[in-house]
Amino acid sequence: MGRFAYVSTSGRQPEPEEKDIEITITTPDEICRGDILNIEVTLWTLEGVFKDFPTRDIRGEVTIVVGGAEERELVAVGLTNANYVFKGKNVLMTGGHAEFVPVEAGTYTFAPDEITVTTSDYPLRSIPKQPHSPDSKTTVT
């Protein structure tokens, strides 16, 4: 898990705002070449929301930058708030998932990049304030 600096804009807040967001990228420690490499993502906001949000009203995606033995970008889809979020509380989004099949042996790193979120009220886009360091790594044999 890491705390990452983002610049966010939304339909509700068009002026860019700096926000810190905690993101966890979970990958296996080691897999074999040709196996599916599963990536799970959770996101935790560090600021309270301005209103109540029903369960699954907040949906999002996180772009993951893969480095190391192969370089690519993946999008972890399926993030949502599994619980009701009360006004003033932080949001926990779970269920983010991406996968790919690594071809090359070696060490792979995974860093969070752009975040897109939609609610029943408005969309939100967050871009890294600067490139983020990896939050997870996997060795492919």
C-alpha cells in the first residue's frame, strides 16, 4: 500500500485540486512464464465525501504502469464502494482487477497512474502529480 499524490478534477469541482489517495496493488510474489498474472487493486480516499453515497454508486478504474521485464499499461476495472458511504467519511473502493500473461522472465513492477471515477452525480479524473513509484512487484520464472 502506498500514499500517492494526485491532481483531481470533476464535474462538481472543475478547478484542479491536489489530493493524496492510498492505493494498494496486490500481485503474486512469483509465477511461471505463460501463467496469468492477476492484479488486484483497492483505493482509499483520505478526504471525506460531501454527501451520502449508496452502495456501488461510486465506480472506478485505475491505470497500472507495468515496468521491468516487459513494459505496458493495464487498466484495473471494477472498483466500487461495497458499503454505504456517509457524508464526511472516506471512501473504500474494492474489486479492481486486471490481468495479463507475461512472456519474458524477470522482475515486473506495478505503479498506479490515472484514476477515473463516476458516481450517479458526476465523473472525476485524477492524474498523478508526478510519476509514482511501484507499489508491488512479481518475479516471473
